[in-house]
Amino acid sequence: MWQADHTTLDVCLLDEAGKPAKPYLTAIEDDYSRMIVGYRLSFQTATALTTALTLRQAIWRKEDPRWSSYGIPSVFYTDHGSDFASKHMEQVAVDIQMELVLSEKGVPRGRGKVERFFRSVDQLFLQDIPGYSPKGYPDAEAVLTLPAFEQRFRTWLLSDFHHRVHSETGEEPKQRWEKGGFVPRMPPSLESLDLLLLTVAKIRKVQQDGIHFQNYRYMDSTLASFVKEEVLIRYDPADMGEVHVFYQDRFLCRAAYAERSSRKVTLKEIEKARSERRKQVRSELSTREALVNQYVEIHHPPPPAPKTMVMEPAPVETRPKLKRYIND
């Protein structure tokens, strides 16, 4: 069982405009081990999108070998916040076969565990960070940006908090998570998880030079064979370096921001992609034509051929034989 909650951190950071602001922290904690399986830092107020992206990070395997937690939980326990109780989260829970449990209003029983983690962040981590501004005191000067702060937070989480012996369990969170050697339940692919959890979706038409979105241009060799086609793009607002492209509800590719991508798409790759796409379309059309013909033959048999009437020839009148006499 996993628990999720949000909080505002008592630290002043520099936002994208260089102005001081306090970030929001969304955390998902494993109830058994007390390990933090996913988190997200942002200056935006927590929404259903924030929760979904944090859950996506929590479920998928982490690139950092120090962070061994992943998998689909059996139960996702949250409060009655509008983001947690959204229709999208209900649909996600059904799709990945996860039970979504909401605590009773005004009775947040059991969520004290994740709130205790927030107190640990405040007492064991934030007090040593430049810009720390506890409640009741004037705001300190903002020094760090959000990326610099997140780097420090991740180091503390993976190197310190996960290795502290918990007073209730008597074990380190990381050690307790890994004990037993269980195999977590995983989605079939990262793309299927993207379709479920990356909720920011836009319809775009593929142009000759890629997909235009938010004044950026995204390109991948796969898109060359889908010029003038409408595709669905999903993206992470915190990382606009790439977009996830879907065509007819199927994952197509990850298109990278062309101006920053180190990989260039050559004309040869474009021609090859278009040729393969034409072959694929012809094959699909042939298959559909055969199915249509088969359906027509079964459900609409041809009408029986009309019977041909054989006309009997009119009887020919026989001329009487000439009588001959013996004297003749």
C-alpha cells in the first residue's frame, strides 16, 4: 500500500523568473517499508497532473541504482483532495488494476506516516539549506534554484533518509523494502504507462519539418511517414525536451526538441521511413479489402442466375404425298 500527500516546503527558492517562491513537494511513501517511492517538486499548486506524474515515476524503474523501489501498488491511499479524487485518477486505477482508497473527510487515519516524512524533511534537511524560512519567521533570501535544490534533496533522500533506522519498524527503509526478494508487478511497457499518466494531451498535425508545439519543433525519423496526419502528443510540463507521440491510440515515437537534439535526421532516413510507411499502408488496405470481400461473400451471396427458357421449334407442316395410280 502506498500513501500520497502534498505540502509546501518552508524554503525560499528562485523561480523561473528569478523571483523568490516556496516550492510544493508531492511524495508517495510505501506503507510497509517507509521508503519514498516517488516525489515531485514544483512551484505550481498540486493538481491531478502532479499526482499522476509522481505516480508514474514511482511505478517505473529508477535509473539511479540507489533507488530500488518500483512496481504497481495493490492499494493507493490518499485524502479527499480534488486532485486525488479526480475522474482521471479513478480511470488510472482501473487501467493498472490498482485499488484507490480515499480517507474519510476530516479523519486522515493512516496518512500520518507520510506527514511524518514531511516533518523529517523540515527538521533533518531544510534547516541546513540556504533560504530556510520556518513558519513565524520572515522569509530568508532566496539563493538556490529549483534544479539545484532538487539535486540536494535527492542526495539526502537516497543517501541519508532511506538508510536511517526507523523508530517504528526498527529497520532502514531501503533494507526493509528489499527484504524478502519479492518481484513487483509492472506495466507491460513504459509507453503504456505514459498513455495512462501523462495527462497533458494535445492534437497536432505532422508537418514536413516535424511537430510544432509551444514555439518548439519536435522531430523524429518515424514522423516523416506521417506528414499531414493528426497525432496525439503527451508531455511532461517539467521536461519539454521531448514529447510522446501517439497515432490512433498506439505509441508511435518520442520526438525530441530539434534545436537541442544532438541527433540529426538525414534525408536517407526520411525517404526510408516514407517508403516503409507506404508499404505498411498498402498491406493494411489489402488486408481490409480481403476482409470486406469475405464479409460480402458470406452475408450478401450473389443472386441466383436466371433460368433460360428453351424454346421448342415450331412443328413443320408435312406436305401430303402425291397419290400415284397404277396406270400412271
